[in-house]
Amino acid sequence: MKLNIALMIIQFNRNIQFTKLIKAEGHLREFNFRKVNGILEELFTVDVSDDRGNRIMFKMRKEGTEWLIVTEQPVPDWVRNYSVRYNEAIEEELRIS
């Protein structure tokens, strides 16, 4: 009697999604972070509202030890100027999760 055994490897990727209040340009703003799973590089999508309620969306990719803004569309200076705070928020969330 011949026995066929199939090996199945299951990998679970935890979804990471969080919101942080970050002061930018004198306003406390709600930044929503979501880790993108299923790709080789480490990537977060981030969105925030401007003063008129328009959503600004961009991505942050891990390059070396830092999370840097990468986007096809330009983002306002007030978003770009506070990238160090987004980096800190992501690193903090990854430490506690």
C-alpha cells in the first residue's frame, strides 16, 4: 500500500491598521496607517484630511532603518515636513504589535 502525503505550509500575515493623532502645521490631524501585506517590501498606506476635508493619500516604504514617503502624486509640504513623526508612529506600532 502506497501512502501519499502532501505538505501544506500556511503562513499568517497579521493585518496592521491604526490611527494616530499627529500635530502638523499647528493642527491635530488624524492619520490612518495600514500595512500592505503580500509583497516583498515593507509598505504602509497613509491617509489624512486637509483643512477642507480632502483626503491626502500616500505610501511609506522602509528603506534601511527609516520609513520614507513614496508617492506618484505630489503631497503638500505640511505632509512631507512631518515624515519623521510618521516614521516614529509606525515604529512604535510595530514594537507593540
